[in-house]
Amino acid sequence: MGRENFSSGNRVVSNWILIGVLMLLVQVILGGITRLTGSGLSITEWNVLTGVLPPLSETQWLAEFANYKRTAQYQLINADFSLSNFKFIFFWEWFHRFWGRLVGIVFLVGFFYLLAKGKLKRNMVRPLLILFLLGALQGAVGWIMVKSGLTGDAIYVAPTKLALHFVFALGLIAYTFWIFLGLRINPDCSLRNNSLRIWTWIIFLVLLFQLSYGAMMAGYKAASIAPTWPMINGEWIPPSMFGGKDFWLNFIDNKMTVQFMHRGIAYLIFLLILIWTWKAYRIRVEPGIVSKTRKLPIIFLSIQIVLGILSLISSPGIIPNLWVMFDWLALLHQVNGLLFFLVCTYMLYIIRPAVQQS
């Protein structure tokens, strides 16, 4: 089923799935903006239906502001907020939730429309239902994350729960993108090579681990504790990495250890991608999707490393409640990271196990 032989039904369904992938990417980017603007705790309730519309009157705005004033975040770091300041952070959290609802609507409307029109084949229904359930689960995980920042004296969401929310989002995007690739790419165009596929799997799994540490870096706001490169505040291995009482907990609750791990895994991925690229170019392939795209991992990773370093060294310029250069670089770092993740997902799809000869 080459692209030129697609039925109109497959084209329609794949276009709908692609819209879903793009909307999910926007949703994750909005999540990044919400985090960078400190907006995530501005809405203290999860009202699935009544929360669709923002406050429409001064009375409603004051009621929402009063709810926010009861949070530790307001009392400890934002006590000087005016109603105007609150409206700004409220907008980003509301828009993030609104976009998530919109993704669900686009999915449901598209699903039932295509089903009624006979465009969905029977074997596509189950994956799409799984996709919907994963989306609903992601919404629930998001609220669990928000609740972690509304408990006790917490002023931000728990970094580990932020990482969990982010990893679930990555899984949702990868699954959606995989369905799209299944509708768009002819399996005959794939590269059959066991060795390169194993290397691709290794990179994909290490990348998931790295992205989870990226989320913890963001959650702990850990960039500014060591805004130097290549050394970490003049040390290759900072002595404060293992200052916690429990050795293993340092890997998830020690800011310095989290930054060290994020840097170290980045170097590991760079080495793995260099080896992967060398192996990919040693394989003789016919002109096609593999030959045209095997350069993409090293390109996107190189951009990602540069953005990461620039974000790190610009972190001393962070100004609370003000968008500065660090925020732009951090957001671009996240966007490119998402694109690099999709590139790796794509490579995993087009590089398949070798066909065994009988």
C-alpha cells in the first residue's frame, strides 16, 4: 500500500490522525508555557464541564482569585499579585485545559463521523479506542500532578509527578504518531536490519529516560543551581550530588543529581546517535524514505544540545513572573526535544526486523 495507492478513506483517516498528533504537540508546548509562567496552580479545581468557560464577570474572577489566595504558592511567593497578574496566569492554565478538551472533541467527532461514513476499517477501531482511553488517563494524571502542588506548603507541583505527566504525554503522542505512520508508510519501504533496529530501540528507551529527567529539571528549576558548562560549578562530579540521607532518592529529589544525570544522559545519547548514524550510513539502501531521513537524528540532537547549553547558561537571568531569554530558550529546547522524540519514533517504525529466510 504505497502512498500513491492510498484509498481516499485511508487518506482521510490519516489526515485526521495527523491533526491529532499536531494538536497533542501543541498541548505539550502549552504545558511548557504554563510551567514557565508559573500558571499551573492558578485553577484549584477540576471541573470537567463547568470549567470550559473562563470567568465571565468580575464576581467570578474575584471568586477564582480568592481560591488561589488560599494556596501556599500565593501566600509564600505571589502575595503581591494583583487581579491582573492572576488573570495572566489563569489564562495559560485555562487555555492548556481548554486545548486538552478540544483535542478530545476533535477525536470523538472525527471518530463517530468516520465510523458513520464507513471510513474506519474494523481493525482500526480498537487502537483508536485505546488512544481515547490513553487521552483520558493523561487528563487524570495531569490533575494528580496539579493536586500535588495544592497540598500542604507546596508552592509548585511535585517534580516527579510532572515527569510522570510528561512521560504519559510522550507515550500518547508516540502511539498516535505510530497509528499515523501505519496509515501513511508502505511497509515495503522499510529497512530490514536487526542490528540497527536494536540500536534504535536502545536510543528510544534512553531518550525516554532523558526526557523524564528533563521534566524533573524543569520541576525543580534546577538549571540555575549550576549554570556553567562544560563543568558543573567548576566540578565534573559535584560533591553535593549525594548529600541526601538515602542514596537512591538523590536521583529524583536532589537538584544537583538531577542536573548531573540530565547532562550525563545527553552525552550518552550523543554517543549512541553518532554510532547509529555511522551504522545507518554503512548500510546500502535504495533511494527512498530511509536514505532521505537517516540524517535527521544527528541534526535534531545537535540542535537540542546547543539549546540545552544556552538554556543552562542563561538561567541566571530568570526573573520571576517575567518572560526573559531563558524562557524562550527553554521552550525551544522542549519543542525541539519533542521533534527529536518523533524522529526517533519514526526511525523505530521504518527500521524493522530482518525477514528470516525459511
